[in-house]
Amino acid sequence: MPEWIRDNGNAVVLPLKDENDKWQVLDFSYFLPYSMFTGIVKDTAEGEFREALSKSGVFGGPLPQIISAIQTNIDPFTQREIVNEFDPPSTQIADMMFYAYRMSAPTWLTDIGFAGKLLQSINKDVNKYGDPKITKTQAITRLFGVNIYPIDPTESRANNIKFMRNEITRMKSRRTRVLRDKNLTAEERKKLHKKYTDIIKDRQEQLSDYVKESKLSKRLQ
């Protein structure tokens, strides 16, 4: 599954494909009153403190969340970039304003809610991330709080592996920048190097496990 669905732990693959020959995943977290709390505990245990704070609502309200997301340039829900730094300034501003609208407007009126998904299914649009096309049935069920996502297991697996590898690369770059601080003593530098190395090693083991455990059977391909 895509990471943002898989990590919630509240999704199940339906035993049938949609009309576009894609497998379907039902996210049933909206029917669980405790799903937010289990997510907070899980993120905290894994060291994802930013995610835990986001789910807890400590800095709740649309405005603080929008400001935080724009500052980091990462959508906390999908973990995707909000704007691409290589796009023209006008495109970046448009993407930023659209994200702010999506966060503040009623969900059913946005591209991720009923209206947007129904329009995509009618026009057969594909979003900029290349996600599988949604069907009219999948769009309509959103009116009743039933979120069904079409997925391409092969593509999702490739994207997850790419994301995990990029994460490790960013960690290594961060370690290099931190250790260049000339104000660090030799002992401090040694301790920091070990901490970063341990985190990177843990992520590398997670990647290795994921590559092995997520191999697709022919029936899922």
C-alpha cells in the first residue's frame, strides 16, 4: 500500500478489483474513535514526533497546520512535497495557495473529497502524482465517509522503496552537515556520529526488511 495508508494500520485490501482493474483498499480509520490515539502512540514510539504532534491537535486549527506544512514543504498526511522548488515561481505560488484552500475548505468540496474525486472519475483525470484513476463508485462512497482507494501494488512498492532510500540519503546529508560544526568537541562529535549512524542503520534494516517482505506474488501483480 502507499505509505500514508499502510502506516495508519487501519486499512484492508478488498477481495475484488475495480472497473479499472486495480486492487482496492478500504481505509476504515474514520469508523474507529480511537484511531487518532493509536496513531499518536505509534508515531511517538517510532520517533516521528512531528507526526505525533500533528495528529494530537496540540497546535490544532487550520492556520497553524497550514503554516507548518508550508514551512516544511511537506503535506503531513501524504508525506508529499507541496511545491516543487524547480517549478516557476508562479506555479509554486499556485500550488501553495491550492494547498491552503484544501486544508481550510470543507473536505467534500476539495480535490481529495467527494466533489473533486467525482470530477476526476468523470473526466478520467490522473493527478500530478500519477495515482491510479478513481471510479465513480469510489467517489460517491466518500459522501458516506467510506474511503476506498485504488492501488497499483507494483507501483506502490517501487515508490515506497524510493521514498525510504531518499530518506536514508537525507539522513546521511544531515549527519554530514551537523558534524561539520566547528563548535563541537571531539567527544560531542563522536557521540553525535554514533547517534546518527544508529538511526541510519535502523532505517537501512527497515528498508532491507521491506524489500524482502513486500515481494509481490503473481496474483497481486
